Amino acid sequence: MSVFYLSKTDLKKMRGKTALVRVDLNIEPGAEKNSFRLEAILPTIRFLLARGAKVVILSHRGRPRGRDKNLSLRPFAPILQKELKQRVEFMTVLPRMIAPQRGKVFLLGNLRFWKGEEKNDVGFARRLAALGDFYVNDAFAVSHRKNASVVAITRFLPSYAGLLLEKEIKNLGGILKYTTHPFTIILGGGKTSDKLGVMNYFWNKADNLLLGGAPANTVFVAQKLPVGNSLIDRGSTSQILKLIRKEVEPRKIVLPLDVKIADKKILDIGPQTVEKYSKIISKSRTVIWNGPPGLFEKKGFEKGTIGIWRAILRNRKAKIIVGGGETTASFSLIHNSKFMIPKNIFLSTGGGAMLKFLSGRKLPGIEALK
Ligand code: 3PG
């Protein structure tokens, strides 16, 4: 069974109807403006508005425990309003229905402020569904989560994949079919367990696994090397050891040669590592990158991430996929006009979702659209 794509659907009959559009506005507080993730959701909303539909935008933000002002979606309302040239009404309370005279674009508060969202609660999904006539999933980055606004909601409304979700499925699906070698995977950032699935899946396919951030620290711990207070994932060390035992020459796992430290924490890769990783990237013909190698948001610890970006952008011969909220946000370190990306590079809005998808696993949010 295939996914129902919004782009292929006759929406003529939907004029005057209300679309519930699930997007991913999981963007760090303070980084709302010029965000790649925000920019990426606009085509679907514009597409629907141009066809006469009203749009209710649904998203989560962060991992709140109850209501948390810092994780409100309110700051996005004026930004969306400017981009869409439409009044955007922000709603903190889940209404019973959308009153027809109230406008064309609505943004509901952070879905994770409601308990039912992460439990994939059918009752909560039904309440959300009551707000619209049809549902559009344009949140690839959350499609690996069995959440009410991603999965359960599709039981109540005609459901489609939005333009962004379609683009992600097609581009990421393509790389699985045609990988040319050398094939390099770069893994950094915070969540190690997400990345282990990729290391396992691609073990026989990839030539190099370049590590930074928490994944590299966790390997150091598995090798009984001191890492001070660095970010690690203790739960992953035994699985990492299994991978290390599989190593034969030439080794696949490539670890930092030098690191930058502050407050007893490894916060970036050093210059020798940047040089080594850049050489490997320049020879590669397929590259997947998820997770920055350092804490680039902190001044003095951005050079590793900048170095990787430069190497990535210099390589015009490889098919390259870069994904994850932080990784795509880090592009602003080297470029002002974010979206001038060379054609051989595909920027994915997905982090964990991209890794799962590339690991050949089914994403519940996509399955629910079939
Ligand atoms: C992401 O940033 O990868 C998505 O928004 C999913 O967020 P989560 O890992 O908190 O579910």
C-alpha cells in the first residue's frame, strides 16, 4: 500500500474546509527566526491556503513535563504571520471546533502540554480531529513517534502526506537504493542510542563511521578511557563494544584524535581531527551526517562543526544527506542565506526519524498514511 500524497490529491472539493497540518516546530528557544525547520513547512501551508482551505497548525516543542512557558509555540505565531501574510491565531486551549468566521490560519499550543499526545491517546486524537475536515502530516521529523497527532488522528480523518514529508520520503528513499563508495557516515550530537541503530544497520555497507559528540565519548568510555563529565550514554556501551569487536582492518569506526575540553567536558573535536575527517569526507561518494561534533552554540566550540560543513560543501561529487534539528541549524555558522545548498546535498528536517528511516525501519507516522 502506498502513502496518499497531498500533491496528488484533488483538493478542489476541499475549498472552505479545514486542514489539520502536523508540522515539526521543535526548534530551540531563541532560534525561532530563520529556522530551516520553519522554512521547510511553509510550502504545504501555502499550497493549502491557495486552494481555499483553512489551516490549523499542530506541533510539539521540546520534551516538557506539563506546561512550560519556555516551550510555548507562541513565538512562532508572528513569524508565521509574516511569512504567510495572513493573520495567525494562537490558541492555548483546545477548542471544540474552529469557528468559521475566525480567520484562515490557526496555531495550537505545544501538543506535549496535553498528556494524551505522547500516549497516542485515541480520545485526545478524536478531540484534535474535531477541529478539521482532513489531516496532513508534514512532520517527517516526528513520524518515528507514535503520538496522537501523528498516528491515532489518522483513524478519524482522511489523511495525506504533505509536500515536505513527500520530499523527505523520496530523497531519503533514493539514497538507500544507490549508495556509491567510499560511503561515510558522520555521527555526533547528543543522543547515542538513536545512532547505534544506524551503525548496526550500515555496518556492512559503510566504509567509515566518523564519530564526534556523545557517540564518540561513549566509545571512549567503552574503551575505558577517561572522559570526565562529558556527555555519554552508559546504556549504549555494551552495544558499542559488540561493534568494536567486529572491527577488522581497515577499521570503520574513526574517533577524534584531539578534542577541546572545558569544565572537564569534551565539547568539540580538535584541529587534527577536523583535518583527518575532512580528508575522508573529500574522498567519499556517499555521505550521511547527523549530529554536530561539538557544542557549536557555545563560543569557542564551533570550529569542529564549521570544519565538517566546509568539507561537506567542498565535495560536489558525493551524494550527501545532512539531517537533524541541530545539524541543520548549525549551517548558519557558515552561511547567511541558509537555503543556498548545493544540489548534491539534501538537508533533512529529521534527526532520529531520518536515522530510523535510513536504517530501513518503518515509521509509524508514515505507515498510518497508507
Ligand atoms: C526531533 O527534533 O527530532 C523531533 O522533533 C522529535 O523530537 P523528540 O525526539 O523529542 O520526540
